[in-house]
Amino acid sequence: MLRRVSALALATLAASAISAQAAPIDLTSLIDTSGNPVSVPELSISTPDAAEIFVGGAPIFGSQEVIFCALGSNCDNDVTLTFTTPSSNVSFSVGDQLPAGAIETIEVSAFDSLSMLLGTVEVTSADLAAGGTDSSGISQFTVDLSGFGTISEIRIADQNTPATGGFFYYDVNATPIPLPAALPLMALGLGALGIARSRKRKAV
């Protein structure tokens, strides 16, 4: 009995881990749309400013990408990403096509489901330029927030006043962390494991 329950618990944990794989969030259904917010099942994109989120397609470093930004004068408004399900392994890419010498800075803050700050990352135009530019003059940088754990919301704040340009965003990746469907089974298995151990001690 003890061995069977242990195997059940381990198998359930393994199944839960396998089901939680990081994946890109598909925004293609939003191409050529605008609004505040715009949403797909996994993610809502909004801005706290008097602007709209614009979603479009663009070739970046040889790959067709779905890009978005808060469309003010130069995509220079703040953006909020809200996950439908709290997620880990979160990352996204930042791109720009700023004129030579322009300086742009954003502050990326990650929050948990209780709106508690998990951490902040600053990204500048120099970070993007360090990766070079493609044939269209676009440079890009990947923001990796995986070290912040499970994230419910990302707030991207433009730090330039007045802005000299603006960043756009694309390639959002995340691992949703839902309540595993197998959790009740695992709890039952772990409970049975405890009972089995208790009976074993009494028998001794």
C-alpha cells in the first residue's frame, strides 16, 4: 500500500510539472486592431493613459512578429499586461526604431496576484542598441522576468518626459500556473500515504 501511494503521488506531481510548459502567447487575432484594453484568452493589454493599445504585424530580424504599444504621439504611453492566470517564466521582447541619438527608458515592474511588487527592471535604448539592428533599423532586447516567480501583472512605465520616441513590444512568453486538475488526486494520495505510515507505526 505504501509503495503504491508513493508512486501515485510522484506520478501526479510529474504530470502537473509536464503540463506547465512555457509557451508564446498568440496575439495574431488582434492584428490591425486597437482599443483599451485589447485581449486574448491568456492576456489583457491596456494603458492607464489617454491612449489606445495598437496591435500590428512587422518583420523583425527576419521574422514576422505581432507587435503592440500604447499609441500616443510615438508609442510613448505606459502599458499594462494582465495575465488571466498567474504565470511564471515570463519574458517579452522590446523593439524600437528610434532616430540616431535618441534616448528612451522604460521601467518594467512585475506584480503578484495581491498587487505586491515582485521586482523592477530598467530597459534603455542602449540595451537595445547593444544587440545591433536589422535591415529596417530596428533593434530589440528580451526582458526576462523568470527570476521574479509567479506574475499576475506587468506594468511598463515610460520614463522620458517629453518622450523622444517610443518602444513597442512583442513575443510574450509565459507558463500559466493554474490549480492543477490533478491536485485533488494528489491530495488524496498524500493523505493515504500519511494514513499508511500511521498504520505502519502502530503495527510496530
